[in-house]
Amino acid sequence: MRCLAIVNASQFEQVLWFSSNEIEGLLQQNANVPIQFFCIKAEDDFCQFLQKTDLVILDGYPFNIAFQELIHASGAKLVLIDDLANNIISADLIINPTPGIQASTYQSTRPTISMIGLNYALLRPPFIALAKENQIEKELGSAMICMGGADPYNFTKQILENAIGQDFVVIHVVTGAGYVFQDTLDTFKDERIVFHANLNANEMAALMSKCEWGIYPSSGIVLEGLAAQQKIIAGITAENQRLVHQGHLDLKTIIDAGDFSSKALAISFSQKQNFQFKGQIVDGFSLERICKMLERIVQSNHMKLQRATDKDILQTYQWATDTNVRRYSFQQHDISLEEHTLWFNRKLHDPNCYYYLLRIEDRLVGSIRFDLQQEDAMISYLLDPLEQGKGLGVFILKMGIEQFLSENKSAAYTQFIGDVLPDNKSSIHIFEQLGFKKVSTTSSLRFTKKYQLNVYN
């Protein structure tokens, strides 16, 4: 229900929810905004509703590249929620809370803004509240086991058998509505064990907030445990958890329980005493960050790129000579209007130069230029100093590349390159956010990116 976390935190005027499963009751029970629900049999049933002003959020593995391109063809903006990073994508925004993944891992057919890592954890409201607490008091020696709503392979029993041999003072065992092995748990007579079934989000958050340890699969519940400031033992119960699991291991946010075998559990329990707890590493503001970006993506419908013309000489000169702009320029000498005019006219008439200005309604806010050098497109962009700090940098770069790709017939072979001074932190973040790979050079940082434009060939 990761989409629901976004919907509940957003201020969308209208929400239409499409699913092949009948989940309307579950949605209405957990939603705090009105939702129109549609149970559909095929993707075409969804596409007929699309309008070019829509923002589409997809969460699920079956949505392939062809379906994503179909959404783009309608003019709608597309957001993908993912945790695998193993497929070519075609999205305006990718959200992946998995730690340790680089945005450059994704191959895409178009410029995609990336929100990756624990700063973008998709949490339910009670866990957002927990994540905003500075310190949560725990019952020392308490543990909580929860292996999901169904746990079809009954990892719960395996873990409990091994946990009772440890020094936990209380062991809370949580099962869901789909769990069918309760009779196997009824044989445990240890008075430290407390069973819970079908807990709602508030009840789960309350239990997690008091338990010192959590034993979970490497799925979204680990994020909830981190928000509750638990020490976590986690392992793999499904193949799609492997990347998430490794990311948490790399960050040292969990103890490795491997495949939850008795041997793996024994090793993980032996590491409890020396585990270095990191405290609060999920800050509770992830949904605010995501919703702010979604708002900007919607607002980008009012942004337009236009080709530079000779009427733009004075405006571009004003930008180019501004102190804040010059600070991050590779050319530091003073520029005269005469010099700028000669340079500007040369660029306008250069067939290997693609020069655009970004307009928002009635005002120009920046420029972006691509200078072709064989199969490389060298990127130069700037924003009006009055428009800096508004999150527009990533959009002028994204929209500029999209425009270039649409106009340049040989773009399938183009590598985009941006050179950035090391102290230009904002520009570095923008290139990284769009999935560029970083390569250090002698005096600057070089960012490169190619797009998978021939994905259907």
C-alpha cells in the first residue's frame, strides 16, 4: 500500500485508484482522502481514463516499459515506485527507498528524477510520527517477530523455535489474516511469548515502539522498524528482497539472518551484543519530500522550452554576468556586452548547438545549451538568480534533454556530458538526481549519461 502512503500525505484534488484486485474496502478503511476505486481486468481499461494533465503513480512489478510508454503517449506524468532497479524504465520520477542504490543504476528511455534511499521511505502515518521522535524508550530485552500477513512457509515457527533459546525477556509474535499455521504456534508453552493477530497500523506502531528488537524479512517492515528505532535482525524470504537486504547490510542498519535457518539465526543472535545501534536514521519527513516533488512535477506542465533567438541577447547577458552565476562558471573573466553578442550569435547559427530558454508562464527563468562534439552533447545550463532555490534546476536539465532527444534524429547514440566545479553542490545533486554517472577529472567533476532509446529494436 505504498501508493496509499503518498495519497494520504498529498493534497490531490481527485484520486482515482485502479487495481485488478478488489481492495476498495481496504482502501476506504485506511485512506484519509476520498478515493474513487475501479476494479479492472486489463491495462486498457485504465488507459481509457488517462488525460494529459494526470499524474500517474504505478506500484508493481508487472508494469513493463511498453505500458509506461503508453502512459507517456497520453501526455500524463508518470511516477514509479520500485525496489529492484533491474528493468529499463520510462518515468518522470522513480521512488525507491532501498538504501545503497545509486540513481545511475537505472537504465531509462528518458530523463528520470530519482528519489532513492531512506530519505524517501514510504511509511504509514503512525510510523511517520514515530520517526519524528528524537528518542523512543524501549523495554530492554523485548523482541518482536513478524514475517508478514501470510508467511506461507511458516518462517514464524522456525524463528520462534530459535528465539526461545535466547535471553529475550519477552517475545511478541505477530501474524496476519493470511497466516494458516496458528496450530503450530499453539504448541509453544514458554510464558515469555505473547501472540498478536491482525494488528492495524496504530497497534503495530505501538508494539514496535516498545520492543527493543525486531525480527523481520527484508521488506518494507524493516523501514517501519527503523522508524520505531528498533534494533533489527533481518533475512530473505523472497528473491525480490535480496537487493533491499544487501542495502541494509551495507549501511549496517540490520544484523544478517540470511535465510532464517537455525544456523543463520544462531549466528545473528550471537551478534546482538556487539551490534552498533545507529539511532534514528529515518527522519519522518520522507513523504513531505516526495509530495513536494510531485507538486513540482505537476507544475512543470506550465513550463515550456523555447529556442533562443536574437531577442534574448540582453536577457542572457544579464544572467551570464550575474555574480552568483559567474561563481560557478569555468570562465571567470569579465564579459562585455560586445563579447557576449558575438558569442551568442555564433551559437545561434551553429548547427551543432541546441540552445533553449525555459519559460514559466510570462517569465524566462533560465537557459540550457547542448554543444555537439561528435557523439557527445556537452551540457551548459543556468538559472535566473531570482529563480534559484526553487527546485527548477532538475527540471530545466530534464526538459532540455527531452527536447534535444525529440529534435535530434541521431540522439540514440548521444552521450550527455556535464562538467561541474567541485564546490557547485547544487548542480552536482541535480546531475546525480537524474542518474548521471560521476567521473572526477583534474579540475572538475564530469557527469555522463546515455538513454536507451532503441529499447524496442
